[in-house]
Amino acid sequence: MIGIAGLGARIAAGRMAMKRLREEELALWRSFVRLHASVIRRIEQDLADDRLIPLTWYDVLVALYQAPDHRLRMGELKERTVLTASGITRLVERLEQQGLVRRERTEEDRRSTYAVLTRDGKRAFLQAWPTYEKGIADYFVNMLNAEEQRIIRSAFERMLAAHDAKGTASEPL
């Protein structure tokens, strides 16, 4: 058993062995997080102003639209969105209440459930797309020149590939 002093020494040694982020690297991370939050907040406000579905609803509906037969197992749907397992379950319940999705039990495994896009769900996300597309353009893409877009996309794709190789990235939205 390690005493408190021994544990403290191990933690201190671990900190010394860890590579510390330089201030520029930390600033890069903070800028990325702040920019993402700002863009999402603005797009969500635009959707609300236009009385359209929230962005989280859109993400689920478009994931279902892009899936074969417009259906995904709940676990697959969770992987294609930024929601937790319990969050996706609650959201699919709300979407089902609104008639935008329906749930079906799988034939092979009665414990698994599919979320299936309905006609109204397809209509809802297609109505939201022009506002979402404009937000992506106004708050992100148009703020970068073509070279910056290419560099950032290349970096993001390389990072996603590295995460995919480790089994930690989700499907692209």
C-alpha cells in the first residue's frame, strides 16, 4: 500500500514526465473551443428565429437520412452525433412524440431498437437546411480564404483519421 507521501511523489513525477502544452498550443485549443461554441450558438439562434427545429434535432434527423433505409440502431445513432447514450434516448423519445422518427425493434435481436426517419422528419430537416447552410457559410466558411479552408480541412481530416485508427472518432456529420 502506498502512503499519502508516496502517492504525492508519484503524481508529481507523472506531471514532470507529461509534456506540458506551450501557451500557443493552449491558445489554439481555447480558440477552437470558443469558435465552435460561437458558431453553434449563432446557428441555433438563427434556427430558433426562423422557428425551425433545434440543431441537435437536425443532427439526428440528417444522420438517419444519410443511413441505409433511413434507419440506425440507437448505438449507431449515438456514434454519429455528439450525444451520450442517455441523451440520444431522450432526444429520440422527443422526436418520436413530434412524429419525426419512429422506433422499431430489430428482428434479429428484440433488445435492440432502430430509430427510423419519418416523412415529417425528412421534411423538418430539409426545411432547416437553408438556415443551417447559411450559418455555416456566414459564421465559418466565408471567414476563411480558399487556402485557409484547404489547410484547416486537411488538418482536421488527418486528426480524424488518427482518431479513427484508435477507435475514438465518430462518423462525420
